[in-house]
Amino acid sequence: MANTTTPTADAALLRLIWLASPALPVGGFSYSEGMESAIDAGLVTGEDSAGAWLVDQLHLALARADLAVLAEALRAWREGDAARIAELDTWVRQTRETSELRQQTTQMGRSLVAWMQSFHPRPVRAEPPFPVRPELVEGLAAGASTSSARTGVEDPARTAAERTDYSYPIAFALAAQAHAANDRGTLLAFAFGWAENMMQAALKAVPLGQSAGQRILLRLAGEIPQAVDHALALGDDARQSFAPMLAILSARHETQYSRLFRS
């Protein structure tokens, strides 16, 4: 059979697999996103309930928030739109309803940017048609407004240009876009990486066996394409992060007596 791929396409796919790997040193393994609290409350007790919990979280939380933001952030990085990047990053932070959830997205985003910088002290440019502007990360954005110096009002474009502590979806978009990955593939990789981390959290906290974990992952893999399609279709007005039970459980986790995870 003839090879129908190109070196560029192969490299982009491999980079996405790399970014989705739980081995990436961003600390995703240390968070359960409220599942540990759900287990403590008796809401998750075994394989079936753990799988159902994660399927609901995928569709009701991840698809409508982080995946939708990721899709928009990919476009913003491609276009070099610093103000849009700042807007999306602010939205992510403001919709984290507990300190643990906020800590997770900021810590993982910061670690991902540090990982990128460890390979490329000056972030690489992707080949056309997906140019990356490394100055957005390095604080060297040409022509950034100086209005804040004159008026004392913070300029969103300059704020985005000077920061490297992006929330995780924004940092992930930068990492993926730097290697010309397509939008749908990037969202699929992000969701599968999340699924692997959450499955591993269930294995440790319920606890479950390896075979049960693989069945949960298979179940999530079957749901991810629909969640990605949903996220890609959402506009700003439809994007939301409303999961009150998850927020309550996350808040309770902060004072839970015995904890394995940071969220």
C-alpha cells in the first residue's frame, strides 16, 4: 500500500500524541477534578458509576468549557490575536469555581509553557500556513499598545504578550498550533489525554483494577468525538461552565480528611 501521509502530517500527529500523553510533565496525574470527593460522598463506588461520572463530566463540563475554549484559542494563536488570547484566558480563570480547580489549570498551563521553553528557549515558528508568533510568549509583541503606560489602564494585548502563565487550554493550544495540528485532531487529543488522567485517578481512588480502567477508557473514547463536535459548534454566547455538583464536591475536597489528589 502506498504511503499517503507526508512528513509534516506525521510530525503533527506524533506531536499531538506526545501532548496527550500522561507522561508529559505537567502534573495532570495529581488531580481528580472532584472525583475523589465524589467517591468520599458515595456517588462513585465502582466501575459503572465511575464511567458514568466521567461521561457526564466530559459532556457537561469539558465539552462546553475547556474544549470550546481550546478551539477558539487555536484560531487566536494562528492569527496572532493577543487580545483574544487574553480574553479567553481570563474566561477560563473566572469560571473555575474553587481554588483547587483554578490551581489545576494555572499550574498545568505554566508547566506546559515551561516544557515548551525547555525545548525551544525561543519558541519555534511553525511552517505556513500556521505561523506562530513567538513574541506573544516572550513579551516582544511588535507594536503592542503602550496605552497602559499613558493612562494606567491595563491593555489586554500587552498583558497577553508579556505573560507565560497561561491557563492549561490556552497553553495547550499554543503547543499544538506550533506544530500545525488541525483543530479537530487537537481537541480529540486534549480530550483523550484528560480521559487517561481521569481513568488513572479512578483506578487509584475507587480503587479499580487495570481491566476496569481500560473499559472506562474505551467507553470515554466512544464519547469523545461527539463531545468534540459539540465544542467546535459552540460560539462565545453558548460556551459555559455550569456544573454545580462538581463545584460543590471540589469545594468539599479542600477540607476532606484524607486525600490522594490535589483536586
